[in-house]
Amino acid sequence: MPEWDQEQLKAKLMELEIEHRDLDDVIRGVSQQSDFDQLKLSRLKRRKLALKDQIATLRNSLIPDIIA
């Protein structure tokens, strides 16, 4: 990841969190269909997990290092 300032990191974090929430709705909708595509559902869930990892990484980069 390139060097970003705090505001850019916060904006990217917000963008990823919105996409993560949107995927919840999409996954719920796909899984409620009677003839849902298992492969599509798996891909959506994998994308959601990847977003979760990116969100965690960004949150960690926003927390200042604590010198023990």
C-alpha cells in the first residue's frame, strides 16, 4: 500500500466498510433464492472475507504505535 495520510486511510476504510455491508445484503438476497448459485455465493463470501482483512489492516494502520 502506498504512503497515505490519515484522511485518505479513513476514506478508504469507510469505502471498504460500505462495500462490506452491501455484500451482506447481496449474500442474504442470493441465499434466499430457491435456486441460488452456490459458486456465486462462495465468491461473494470470499470477497467479504477479503474486505474484512483489508478493513482490519487499515484500522491497525490508523492506530498509532505504542512504545512499551
